[in-house]
Amino acid sequence: MNLRADFETAFGRPPEGSWVAPGRVNVIGEHTDYNDGFVLPIALPQGVVATAARRDDGLLRMVSRQADGRFEIPVDGLKPGDVDGWAAYVAGVVWALREAGHDVGGLDVLVDGDVPLGAGLSSSAALECATALAATELYDVAVDRPTLARLAQKAENDFVGVPCGIMDQSAALLCERDHALFIDTRSLATEQVPLDLAGHGLALLVIDTKAPHRLVDGEYAARRRVCEKVASDLGVPALRDLENTPIEATLARIADDTARRRVRHVLTENERVRQTVSLLRAGSPRDIGPLLTASHASLRDDYEVTVPELDTAVDAALDAGALGARMTGGGFGGCVIALVDADAAEAVARRVAEAFATAGFRAPQWFVATPSAGARRLA
Ligand code: GAF
């Protein structure tokens, strides 16, 4: 059944439109966004679609093709804690828009999507951003996309209760086809950096390790707290503000060994993002491999957000000839990306699967990511 027919079955009337927002993989720049640093994601071809119509009784009704249940709540008086599960991401965006003073009323929303869930490919941000586009277009609210990204992040931070940075929402709303998006997460200034992998005989392999996410929320929040405390102890608004001081001099001012390593990751990762962007601007995507691998080592050893499945996947991919490989996203499970010669993609993926079988891990899944378009209206 198509979306229109499903919507009519769910809500007894036709929709007014459908809006899609993509999932993402981050090429490089991990755990830098909540430190006002730099990131370089691409949008995936997979996305989340919100099919919607306005209601004049102020009710928000939500149904998903991927989950059972039906949620119904008045938008007036909506507050954090009122809605759980996937529907909190939809309701949170409506809440954030209304909190910002925008006149968004009732809606019927049918959610559908093909972003693998729980794989760290930002299905949540995609859901938020598809909803944000639907609500703002239907209610004629004029908000630019960087502002919409901030509102979607606010929905996730304050309504859902996840202390994420701004990368995933910005990627969903601002990425363009055939480009990586270089984001300064402080100003939200962006640069579309051409990424023609196929033209260089390359492919970006995404390997979903299927590792159960362990301790994600608590560990993520703990990393964030350490970074914020060091910034405050050193008298700067964010770790980003230490970039003009030599790294060794900054690190020498941090007594605690764990905090020092966390900060070393963030500062060196920002530098790797810049170097990656320079290589891509120069038309040398092949040469970014060692930066990806160095990013993984830093996330493993200094930031300590990898798990054995992520490290095994990276090692096996490199053994099989990948030019570079790293975990992508928040870590503690999720996906690895590997930059490979296009004709070697399958062999590299097979080698990772073999290494997983030997280690007794769940079988991984893989696909080749092409830099795809950001959020848009479908119909
Ligand atoms: C998650 C968060 F949602 C992002 O904001 C970012 O911090 C990322 O982890 C790590 O780079 O995806």
C-alpha cells in the first residue's frame, strides 16, 4: 500500500503532503559538535517520511508504519514527559516550534522510513526534521533551515531528554547530493564540499556492526560533562576556544589523565576535520584514509567510545585493503565506515563478516553510501 492509502486508512481522510529527511553518516568530526567544533557528515539515501495533514481541533495524532500503537495528544499544553518512544520525536518538534512562538496547531502524522533503527545512522534526527518540515510548511511558518535544526535539537534535548549536539539535525536539513557538509557547529556556517567518490574509483562502505548499544546515553552525557567542565576550568566557553593555543600547552594544564585524553581527542579531531576538508577541496579523496583511521584510534584510545565490534570491523577492513576506516556516530555500537576502492567493497565487507564470525559476534550488514540530498517535500 502506498503512503496516501495508508494515511487514509489510519486517519480517514487524505493527507496534504509528504516530507522526507535523510539519515546520515559522519565522514569525520566525532564528539566535536557539543564542543562547538567541526563535523563533516553526508546524507544517506535512506530517510524518514512524514505524511501529514492539519487538524482544526488542536489534536496531534501519530501513527508509524514501523511500530504498533497510535498516539493522540492536544498540542496546547504539550510538555516534556507527555509522550514516550518514537512519537516523542514528533511531538517534541511540535512542542519546540510552539515554544519558539510559532503558530503550529493540530496534525495527523503517518511516519515511515528505511533508515536502519538503532544503528547510529540518525533515524531520530531524520524523524524530527521530516516532522519539522511538514509542520512548518503546512502552517506557513517561515524558519530558515539552521534555525529549524536548532529547534529539532531542542526537541531532542529538552522533550525527549537526549543531550545530543547539532550535527545530525543539521545534516538532515542542510546536506546536498554529491557533497559532504562541513559544519562549524558554533555558527552553523556550512560549506558544501564536493565528494565524488565514484569519479575517483572509490566507495564509502557502511558496516552496521549490529552490536547492542551499551551504556550509550549515560556515557555520552558523561563525555559531554567532562568536556564542559574542562572548558569552564580553563576559562573558555567551549573546547573550541582552545584552538589557537598549541595542543600540548593546553593538555599540560589538565591534571586529570582521563579528562586530558578526552580533550586531546576533541582538539585533534577538529584538526583532522580541517585536514580532511582541505584534501577534499583539493580533489584528493583517496588521501583522507589515514585521517579516518587516526580518528578511530583517537575515539578508541582517548575518548573510549568504541566497543570490540567496532574495533574488529575497522581492523578487518584495513587488513582487507581499506584506505581508511572508523566508527561513525556516537559509538558504543552502531556503524563503521570504510573508504575502499569501489571494486573492493564486497571483498572488504566479506572480510569483516569473517572476522565477526571468528569472534562470535552477530553477523554485520553493509551497504555503500552515496552522498545524498537533504530534507525536502516529496508530494
Ligand atoms: C550522536 C549525537 F547525536 C551527535 O550530536 C554527535 O555528538 C555524535 O553522536 C558524535 O559525534 O550522533
